[in-house]
Amino acid sequence: MTDVETLIRQVWSPDVRPLADEAWRYYNAGATRACITAIWTAITVDIITKLVRMADDVVPRSG
């Protein structure tokens, strides 16, 4: 099984990677609520980044 640090290094977005790492540090410190908040922040940033990238890839139709 892959460890969490390896998975965090594989996060494709350089903006999300530090947020995921921060959540993992909170988890290891026993700060469960901070971990949950940080991971949801990372998820939200990841989704928004992907939506923006997808919107940029859309080619407007001429018509």
C-alpha cells in the first residue's frame, strides 16, 4: 500500500499539494477539526482549478 506522503507528492496541482500536506500534518498532530477543514479547502481549490482549466479549454462555437 502506498503511504500518504507519496500520494501527496503525486497531487497534480502545485496549488493543492501544500494544502494536502498541511492537512496531513494536522492529522498527525491530532488536530482532527483542522485536518477536516484543511482537506476540504484542498478539495475545493482542486475542483475550482479543474473547472477553470476546463472552461479555458472550451472552444466557443461560431454560429
